[in-house]
Amino acid sequence: MPPLPPPPPIPHPRLTPKTPGAAIGAKSPDGCVNCAVGTFNPSEGAFACEVCPPDTFASSPGATECMACGDGYEVSSSGSNFCNPCKAGWYRNAAEADRCQQCPPGTSSDPAAGACGVCQPGSYAKSAGSASCTPCPRGTSQSQYASDACASCPEGTYADARGLANCKVCPGGTFNDKCGAFAASACRSCPAGTAAPRPGSGSCAACGAGFYNDKGSQKTCRACPVGTFTSDAKASECTKCPKGTVSRFGPFEEEAREREALPLSLDGGGRRADGRARPDGEKKKGSNEQTIPLTFPPLPTNNKTTKRQNDNHTQQYADLTASKQCKACEMGFYAPYEGSSRCLPCPTGSFTTEPGASSCARCAPGTYSTRTAADDVATCAPCPAGSFSYAYGSTSCQSCAAGYHAPAEGGTSCKICPLGTYAPSGGATRCLACREGFTTARQGATSVGECSVSVELNGGGGMFRRKRSA
């Protein structure tokens, strides 16, 4: 009988194929053991487990693959069985980095953050790795995102609380000349003679010549009204122009004169720039009569109406000057009061021969003048023969009455016709004589009919006159 064939070989237990996640070993009945935490086996028949690579982990035994850490987490080394969260101020974007990274300045993060958050306006993060943003302290602000510092409040502003995105602005009429102010009291009132027109001023501006401010904390200065002036750049009040001077045009006077234009006219342009009446037919220089407009500050609300005296009458007008000096009245004009707004022309019968007059000189008796704004004593003409003027400032001469005469010009009175003469009509320059042998019974005879012949008889010491018509 032939021999039996040998039995088939029995597989060694250590070579028995196992499922993935296990390896051949002696501690298992079949010779395979599960991979430990932090290791894995992706295929069958492995003799050893592999260590999880960096940035992966295996938290349970028998892993067939290692898991990657998500955003905000990392592993400290190869073969890890868990992920560590990024600490505050650090972050990890799993798609971009294997390990946690510091947040840059101007940003911050909580623990296990996948990204850093930018600091909002009013806060900052000075250094990298900040766990939170710090509010800006008082006296500072920050209007930008992701800032690493706060800026001191500039002049004209303040920050009275923490975490402000913008410093608060000092109101108009106040100023703050220091940086980093942390209280509203840092905004101080502008003194009289100055103003701060815009909010947030670091200083107060001087009003300037021709303007004034009599109160503090003002946004604007007021123009000196007509008839006043100031040359002080920080004036708290305006001074009345002395007698004989006026203020009207203000700082634009020279420009107005150059352009032959009145900036503000009381009579619709019927006067020259110097205030004198423009004669009929006289036109402004240039090719047309168009007035070039000038720019003036606004009328102050409490100064729109100013009064002046003119021939004992009160007139109202809204003329504005902002004058830095008063102008002397020209010859032929005068200003009788302090604070005058315009020079008045000397009335008929008077004149001035010097600028800056506060009154006009009157023509002497025996003379007269019909001219206004006269600037020469020669405008006072002597009264013609046959007339007279007895008062100062005469505007005309009176003719001598019948029976009187004025033989020469410049008379202050008329002479009565003596006996034996007569003047039949007014304005006589001489008296007419009666015929020889005739006389008049009185002085100041007014007709030839008053001439008569006289017969004297000496009887008993008596005498009589017999009238006989001439």
C-alpha cells in the first residue's frame, strides 16, 4: 500500500491575516494586537503600526488612519492622541499652517481661534499675541481698525471717556491749545476782542482792526458801526470818531475809490466816493455806470440801525463800515458830532478852509454865498451897491428900501437919504437931490414930490416955511 501523503501545513498563528488596525503579535490568541493610540495601520498583514505624522492624531486604539487637527488646534509632536487648542492671542488656520501662530499687533483672539479679530475703532493691541484689545485711554482716540496704538487728541479737542473712536470737539467760541486733553473743561472761552468761528479751535483769532467783540465765547467779531473805529486788532469796543472826522467805507475804501464805486450808498449812487454830491451830468469813470460789487461782512444783528444827526433831524440807515481809522472831512465839509458817519456839506452862507472841520465858518456881514460845500472864503461875495447884509452867514443881500441908499458894495446897512434928497425906489446906490432952492421936510424922502421951497420971515423972532412944490 502506498504511503499516505503528508498533511497540509498549519498556518502559524503569527502569520494569520488580520483586519487593518491590527498587527501580528504574541499577545493575542491569533497573534495580532490593536494599534496603540497615536499610531495607525491602514492595511492588512502589517507587522507594526505607524506613528501618526505631525499635525495628526489617533485618540483610540486600532486606528486605521490619523485625524488632522482642525482650525484653532495643533498637536505638540508626532504620535499624539489628541489636539491642543491654540492659546489666547494665537490662532491656526488649518489650511495655511501646521502650528498655532501669534496674532499680529492690532488684533487679538480667544483660545482655540481659527483667526484673529481686528481691534475696533476706539481700541488697540500694542504687541503681537494679544488676548484682547485695550480701550483707548482718556485724552486719546483711534478711528481706524486694527490699530496698535491710540493718538493723543489734537488741539481744540478732548476725550473725557475711554474707548473713543474720535475726540470730542470744543464748540465755537472756545479753544484748547494743548494736546491730550481729557476733560471738557479744557475748552476755554475766547476772551473779548477775539473769536473762534469754527468748532475745534486751538486758538482764538484776533478780531482785527475795524472789528470788535465786547463779550467772551464768541464765534464771530462784529464790525464797528458807522461813525466809530478801532485800530486795535483785539478791541473789545469801538471808539467814536472825533468831531471833524467820519468813518463810513471801512477797510474797502481804497478799493472802492479805485473802482469808482460806493460799497454802500445812502442815495442810490448820487454821490462821489468822498461823500460829495455828484453834479448833474457827471458820470463815473469808465465805459458804463455799472457798480462793481464789493464783499462785506454780514450786518450784526444788534447794529443794523444807526442814528445820526443832520440839520436837527434824525435819519436812520444801515450803513456798515468796519473802519480801522476815521477820515478827516474834506474842505467844504464838516462833522459836528462825535461818531459821525458822513461829512455834511457846509450850507449856503458858510465855508471851511481846512480839512477836519467840526463846524463851518459863516460869511461876514456885508457878504453872502449861495454855494454849498464851499471851501474858500472867496465864495463869500460882497453885497452889490444898493444892497446890504447885516448878519453872519447870509445867503442873499437885501435891497435898500426907498429913501435909503448904499453907495458901495459890501454894505452892512443902508444910509438914509439926507434933507434935500430922496430915493424913489429900493436898491438905490445914491439919493437924488431936489432942485436948487428946494428941500425936503424929512430925511429918507421917497419921492420928488416931497421937495419944496422954504421962505423964512423974521418977524418978532418968529420963522415959518411956506411949501411950494418943486
